[in-house]
Amino acid sequence: MFQTFKEWFWLERFWLPPTIKWSDLEDHDGLVFVKPSHLYMTIPYAFGLLIIRHFFEKFIATPLAKSFGIKEEVRKKIIPNTVLENFFKHSTRQPSQTDIYGLAKKCNLTERQVERWFRSRRNQERPCRMKKFQEACWRFAFYLMITVAGIVFLYDKPWVYDLWEVWNGYPRQPLLPSQYWYYILEMSFYWSLIFSLGSDVKRKDFLAHVIHHLAAISLMSFSWCANYIRSGTLVMIVHDVADIWLESAKMFSYAGWKQTCNTLFLIFSTIFFISRLIIFPFWILYCTLILPLHYLEPFFSYIFLNLQLMVLQVLHIYWCYFILKMLRRCLFMKNIQDVRSEDEVEDEEEEEEEENEEITKGKERDCLKNGLGANRDHIPNGQHGH
């Protein structure tokens, strides 16, 4: 059964233009062609990237974060409470006022104490700023490296300047070593992001991240197997060039450099709009959708490739909406905050305000007890205020 499915899955009519066979893409005369088996290497390379990431975060990202003044956070411990813990895990992390009232009665606590317990408990699971900085720093380093590598690999390729060359001789286009490493490293990176999702900072768009990473791997794998390498490298460079600026903006945001963060985010937004709303549809899609028709009759993988790219363009428009929201915040509120982390920030600010309030009250009590209380007779008319 598996063999039957395999034979059906790899039928030439699904992957290659009519009259082209897999045998036409076998290595010969020193020329190497893409093979699906090449993609197996992305898994061990992904684990290799995870190892590199571990040492990068420990020996580069952490010292860099400390130089920016980011410190390891020490969370204050909360008083264990079985009833509240069960409610937190099995019901909701954000209890309503009615829930708080009922829990306060059940635990013989005040409503304020229950609210404080839930806020502290949420903050126990809130990732520290150091970890966020480390992750953003690693992604920035990789995107910078892969973008520079992509430019080096592509600057002298004729199909970058003449899109007709993308389809010249397709699919009998040999695989260059630079194309191999560009593709394999990019795919390995996305696999490593999937493997690390369980330990990385969890955000509201966790599922969207999973879908995005899997979609990226799927698109690159398909373009590899059907030998759309030339157009695939163009798609990758167009996407990578903007991500550097986003990750650098996040790094400076976590470091508290708001003005620098806002400037970098504006640069990211500009590059995003140009690369994904202008270059991608009018350069990439034109190259993959229109130009092949001058060489080939439409066939299955041509249609499937362009459907995926058009879905990707819809996602670009969707992400553009959120970027515009943050730009509005940047321009009119002078602050950029990751929309995925708003609840975490609110909890953090509320907890800090509450701690400051408790410190202030404590000082007032100490003052009344040790200072004003001992000199009560010296205060005229019995006034105990300032």
C-alpha cells in the first residue's frame, strides 16, 4: 500500500512539465540536479542549529543583553493554594469578578488577595525579558547571516536581473552548491524553530507561528522537488531582507531603547511594504505566473506553486494590517508594543504598581510607628500629617 502511494505521489505529471521524466534530471557530465532525498539533511542540520543557538544565547546574546542593562528577573514566590491553582489550570487564568468573589469566600481570603494571587501566578509563567532578548537576538543573527549569504549567492546570477532566465532551460537546470546551501540552511532554520516551539516564549499567535513555519517548509520543499530553485531563491531573499529589522527592533524594545526601537520598526515597515506588497506581487508573482506561459503549457505543479504564492500574498496583506496598527501606535502614541504580549505587559505593570503601593504603605506604617508615634506629643493640635 505504501509503495503504491509512493509511486502515485511521485508521478511525473504532478511535478514536471509534460514529456519530462525523472530520468531527465539524473546527474550526468558533472552536473548535479535536485533530489527529494537531499531534504533529509535538513533535520540533522536543524538539531545542529539548535546546538549553535544554545551556545550563541549563552555566550553572545546573554552578555549583550547585560550590556544593555537587561538583568535576570527574580520572581517573587506566591503562597501555594490548591483551590486557586486548580482554578488557574483547569478553568481560566483571568477569573471574572464573580469568580474572584466565590474563590475568596471558599479560601477565606479577601477579593484583593485573590486578584493579587492570580496576577502573581500569571507572572510566574510570563517569560522574562532576558529570554525574549535572547530569542530575538538569535533570529536577528540568523536572518542577517542568511540575507548576506543570499546576496552573495545571487548577486552574479543572471536570473536576478533578467527574469526570463528563471525559466530558461527549465526543468533541466543543474543545482549549484550555493543554491543547495541557501535552501538547506533556510529550511533547517524553520525546522529548528518548530522543534523549539515548546521551550520558546509562548504568545497569543502560537498556532499562527506553527502554521507559518510548516507552510514555509512545505513551500520550499515543493519548490525544491519540482526544481523551482531559481524562483525559490528570489522568494527567500525578498522575505529575509525585512525580518532583520523586525528582530533588531524587538531587541531594542526589550532593552528599553524605545526611540531606537521605533526607528528600526519604521525601517522594517518600509522594507516590508516595498518587498512584500510591491516587489513580491509585481516581480515574483509576475515571474512565476506569467513568464512560464511563454515557455510551457500550464501543468499541475505550475498551478500548485502559484496557488501557494498567492495565499502567501494574502498573508502579506493580513500582516500588513497588524503592522499598520503598530505603526499608528508608534507615530501617535510614541511607543511600539508587541500586540501579542499586551496581557503580559499589563500584568507586569499592575504587579509593579501594586508592589510600589505596598512599599509606600509599608514606609508610611514604619513612619507612623517609629517616627510620628514616638513624637506624637510634639505635633501641634494632634495633627499627624504633613
